[in-house]
Amino acid sequence: MENMHGYYLEDLKIGMQASYAKTITEADVVLFAGITGDDNPIHLNAEYAEQTMFEQRIVHGMFSAGLISAVLGTRMPGPGAIYIDQQLKFKAPVHIGDTVTATATVLEIDEQRRRVKLETICTVKGKRVAEGTATNMVDRRPV
């Protein structure tokens, strides 16, 4: 099990960064709508979406947030860390076929409380589509 653990608190340094990228498919959007129950027509109905300011379907904003979760849960801090807080602003729409890159960067480390604050950014072709901060509780290295 030890080799399944991510970074320990002592391993993390300010400025460390990790990313995860995914190209969003039609199936991803339909499955996300089914799993969450968010069947807003802006995500699923092309005719409806054409009449909106976006002029086409857009991917659920929380899908991008899920990619941040993938970074935090699998890359850094990784397995063993607990995701306890997220502030997030959606800056631009994501469309089917876009490749979203979620990146987390360590901003602060609170050794006493075992908390790590990270900047969280999602981009498409270098443009920010979501940005915010997250807090994770991270294990100390076993003695």
C-alpha cells in the first residue's frame, strides 16, 4: 500500500505543480449529465444551445472542476490526500472536442494543520476557462 500513496506533507514545496489533461467527448458530456442529473439543455440540446449567447453546446462547468479533482487525487498531492475546499470561477466556456488541462500549484503549506493550499487553473489552448484555489489535508510521512 505504501507505493500507492502520493506526496507526504514533508515532500511538498511552494511552487510545485502537477497537471492532468483530457479531451472532452460527446460521451463524456452525456455520461456526466446522467451521473449528476444536470440535464440543462445548454449541455445536451444543440438547437437550444444555438439560441444562447454561446451559440453552441457547452460542457458542464463542474466537469472542469472534476479534472482538478483528478490532479489533486492522482498527481499532487495524490492518493492519501483529502480534498476539503475549493473556490472556483468559470471564465470561459468549454466545448466538446476541447482539451482541458487542469493544473494545481502549491501556494501555501500549513505544517501544523496539515493543510496545503493550491492554485487551481483549467485551460483550453492556453486560455483560462476556470481558476481558483483548493485546500487539501495531507498526511505526514509515517515514522
